Amino acid sequence: MKTALYIFCLVIIANARENPFAPSSLQGAGISQMQPQTTIPLSAQKIQLPVDAVKLNKVTVTYQMIDGKIETRTFFIDKAIAPDKAIIFEQR
């Protein structure tokens, strides 16, 4: 009985990992790598509203922080717009 217990312990120790808290595989582990995704830099974006739009009330922007959190911010505009012109969104 003791021999079987010793053999069992040796097998368990032989299969032990150096860091038991590290995932055995990164795929499907659900752990954030904290590496930024390669994304295309923002270029000018044209937004065409319907021709019967005459006032822009607010603009809501959803963005991702460095730590991965997703946040939303609303900007209240409340200005008249020309219905035949596009709205351009760009970073300066």
C-alpha cells in the first residue's frame, strides 16, 4: 500500500508545472494579454445624415481605454446643420 502511495506521489510531482497558476494553454483561457490590438489609425470619416435632418442634438462616442475598459461619452451639440452636407469626424 505504501509503495502504491509513493509511486502515485512521484507521478504527481513529475507532472507538476513550475508555475501552477499559469494557464496550461493561452487559447481559451480567457486571460487578457494586455497587448494592444493592431488597429488601423483613425482617418476622416464622413457621416451622411438623411436630407430632412436639420439639427444635431448629441453625439455619442464609445471608445476603449488602455486597460481594456469600454467607455461611452455623450457630447451635447444642439446646433443647426445643413441637410445636404456630410458631417466629417476626424482626429487632429
